[in-house]
Amino acid sequence: MTDTDTTTTTGADWQAWQESWDRQQEWYMPDREERFRIMLDMVEALVGPAPRVLDLACGTGSITARLFARFPDATSTGVDLDPALLAIAEGTFADDDRVSFVTADLKDPDWPARLPHQSYDAVLTATALHWLHSEPLAALYGQVAGLVRDGGVFMNADHMIDDTTPRINAAERELRHARMDQAKRDGALDWAEWWQVAGKDPVLAEPTARRFEIYGEHADGDMPSPAWHARVLREKGFGEARAVWCSPSDTLLLALK
């Protein structure tokens, strides 16, 4: 898909919005592309180069975009509740029949019924599920286990905090925030500023307003340790689960059905 393909009759430059979202996310996670690369490495290693993927809490479709760039024969279902981010995703992939998008609340126990397929080779998510508290997250993991085929994979790249290392955590956080502050002085947009810009855009203003009606300013979720994620995923039906990549603050946790 070319850049011109992402500008529709709405007048929105969807590719520009994708790039703006990427820059905002990279302010928080300078190693964001590295986690995506490892995620797709493990997809290829475990389910091959033409997977059926569920992009869970897909946002603007960041994972799907990288999936298609690397595996042109892949297919994807993106599921999210955020109307503004879904508008960007749907605009970006409007002419791509390899992907479909579903509006669903992952806290709704019936959300899997909205999906076009009953099983997937891989369920992938990044920097989204920390918005859930541990109990609904564990319930979601059980639903995900039911959607992954035997031999398939689930991967979650997210903030996962090990509370047994408080001094390491504090030192890492101090350095990371110092670097974020410098990037902010150099002109980087943070989360709140990005949404302010979106809220003033003639195409995204209305879905952005609806987005804040749904979520509010922020969500108070949990960030349990990688060990918690691995244990719960095994309890919910996966045969193996462990970290396959980590930074000082984040982990890519892989579970194999």
C-alpha cells in the first residue's frame, strides 16, 4: 500500500497519523521496533511466514503493519474498542483485504464471538494489556488460550514490573525519565499532547471525544511480573510460557499452546 492509498475522501492522511503515533509511542519506548522484530521472529519460528493473526488491542494497527511488511501472505484481525485509533487503522488498511477490524471490549466475556475466525495461529499484543487489572487480565488469558490453535502462540510485549528488585527498578526509571524529559525538550509529543492534537483534527475530533467518554483520561491497571504472566498463561491452558525478550522495564512474554 502506498502513501497515497492511505488518504481517503475524508481528507485524512492516515500514513501521517500512523507515523505520528509511532513517534509518540517511541518517546516512551525507544526500543519499540526491536520488540516487534523479535515478536515476528518468534511468529516465523513457531507458526511460519503466512500466519493467521489476531492483533489484540490493535490500536492503529502497528503490529499488523509490521506483520504485512515482513510476511505479505499473512492475514490479520484487529480488535479494539478505541474509536479514534480504530479510525486510523481502518483508514490505513482500507484497501487491504488481508485485514479486518472488530470493535469489541476485551472486558466483555462475549467479545470472541465478534471475531471472524474461531482460531488463530498467533495472538499478538503490545503495550495495551497493562490497562487491565490482574483478575480481568487472567480471565482474558483464558479466552486467548481458547482462540490459539494447538501449536500456536500468544505474545504480549508490555510493562512487567518485578517488585523484588526495587533499587534496580528505581534506577532504571530515573534514567528512562531523564531521557524522556530531554526528548520532550527536543520536541517529542507525549500521550496527552498527542491526543490534544487528534482532538482538534476535523476527522478525528469526534472519535477522539468518544474515546475519552469510554476510557476517561487514563486507566488504572496492573503491571504484574513476567513470572506472574507466565504462571497464569500456563494455568489457562498454554503448555510453555517464558520471556523471549526484555528491556530494563518491559518484557515480551511468549506462550505456546
